[in-house]
Amino acid sequence: MKTKLASILSILVGSASLVSGTSVLTGMREVDYFTLTSLIVYNTVAGMLALIAGIGLWKKKRWALQLTAVIAGAHLFVLTLVSFGYIKEGPVAIEILYAMVFRVIVWIVIVVLTGNRK
């Protein structure tokens, strides 16, 4: 049951990241704060990987457990980079920092729900 919940959460968050990132990258949506194109591309790719992980979790694929750990770790690494940019008063918007904190928390929850200890 916990794995199914993790799967649904992964698919929901992945879909939101994919739609949001794609809409900004294609110019269909504009945001009123400074964005880093490389970070938007990262979040869009991470959204696609989240969808893949969610489907894999639903189908009880072993590789999906590893993918959730990779995604969580990647988000934590990117959050660290973004945080340093924010602390050094770089062009990082606070909205970006909040979004990355949200992603890290969600992926830690997903890893815990799957019992993934990697």
C-alpha cells in the first residue's frame, strides 16, 4: 500500500514538474522572477524520471526503488547548489529555493514510503 502511495505521489509531482517546466521552456507561460534555464531543464527531466519511477513503483519494479533514491539525491544536490547561489546573493529567486525544498521533502517521503534504504 505504501509503495502504491509513493507511486501516485511520484506521478503527481512528476507530472506537475513536467508540465510546469515544459510550459516555461516553450514560452507558453512566463514567470515574474529570474529563472535559470538550466534549472528548468533539470526539473523538466526530473519530472520525466519521476513519471518513469512512479510507473515502475506501481509495477513493483526493483529498478524503480533505485531511481527514487537517485532522484532524491539529485534534488538534494541541486538544492545545495541553489542554496549557495541564494546565500551569495546570486540571481536565484526565493521561489526557486522553495520549490527545491518542496521537491526534496517529497522525494524523501517517497523514499521512506518505499522502504528504500539506499
